Amino acid sequence: MLINPRPNADTSAAAHDRVYRTIRSRIMYGDIAPGQSMTLRGIGEEFEVSMTPAREAIRRLVAEGALSMSSSGRVSTPELSSERIEELAALRALIEVELASRALPRAHMALIERLQAINTSIPEHIARQDAVAYIRTNLEFHRSLYLRAQAPAMLAMAEQVWLQLGPTMRVLYGRLQHKEPPHFHRALIAALQAGDEPGLRLAVRSDVTQGLKMSVR
């Protein structure tokens, strides 16, 4: 009698996806510091999975630039050079300004109210000095706007840049010692309310590049 291998295949795929998505979120939101190493054994033990889904998740994250792998096989979050940070900041400016511009015609009151609500929650994270929650909420603010652009390929590119910058953003948060919500979020919301595309583009460009540029000075 032939045994259907499908259940095992499905289980392995589900395990891989769970490991991948969890580690990806940790990296994107700065929960893992730059240069922090990880092992397949450690991942397998934490997620209670075999080496295969752990290895596949790591390979996928390495391909996306979220993790780096040395010639010896050591896996870690990348420590970005100043030049690399500047390059990624320029990419954010190009991609996210275009996403915001495309979202503007579909930025109805419900979206504006959602952005205001998200922005209002940021001071709580600042008061707790919770860098991970701050980064997560900040990216939620941007993602909520960019989803209205209806440009999934472009949004995927933006998220890949966020992923590569995640650990660095955690370090940057500590350096800047935020005391209040991002100033340019308010300018962005005001531009949406006014239907001001030049003002929106300027607010987004300033918001996504200002902190990163300060980090490389």
C-alpha cells in the first residue's frame, strides 16, 4: 500500500512558514540587534521543529538580505555600513514617496482617522522606551497608507528595505532618544487632508530619511 506523503509535506511547509514569519517580524521590528548570530539548532529548539524547516527559513531570510551568512556558515543579522544605510535610505525615499503619491487619490477619511489613531498610540511606546513597539507602530502607520496605493509589488520592495534596516533602526532609536511622535507624521496627515501631493511627497521623504541620515553623520 502506498502512503500519501502529502500530510508530512504540508506539516513541513507550515513549520517553515511559521519559523520564517516569526524571525522575519523580529528582524523587521528591531527585536534582534545588528550582528546577533543564530544557529539552526537554536532555532529548531525554540520553535520545536526539525532542522529542515529551520534551514529553509534561514535560507529565505538570507536571500532577502535580512540575514547574512559568512563563508564559515555563521548566520547573523547584518551590521550595515554607513554607505549601505545611505543606499537603503535613498531606496525608501524613492519607493515610499511613490507609494504615498499613488495612495493619495484613495485616501478617504477612514484612512486618515486610522493614521491619526496609530500616531496617537506612539507616545505610549516612547514613554515605556519600547523600541520594538515603536518601530512596529511606525511601520504600521506607513503600511496603512501604502496599502491604499494598490501597488503590491512596490509595497513588497518597501518591506524588503524595512527588513534589511530593522536591526539598525533599533540602534538608531536608542541614539535619537525619541521624546514625541515623529514630526513629519503630522505633516503627512495634513497633506492627505488637504489633497496636497507636493506636501505629501515632501513629508514622506523627510520622514523616511531624516533619522537614517542622522545615524551616519
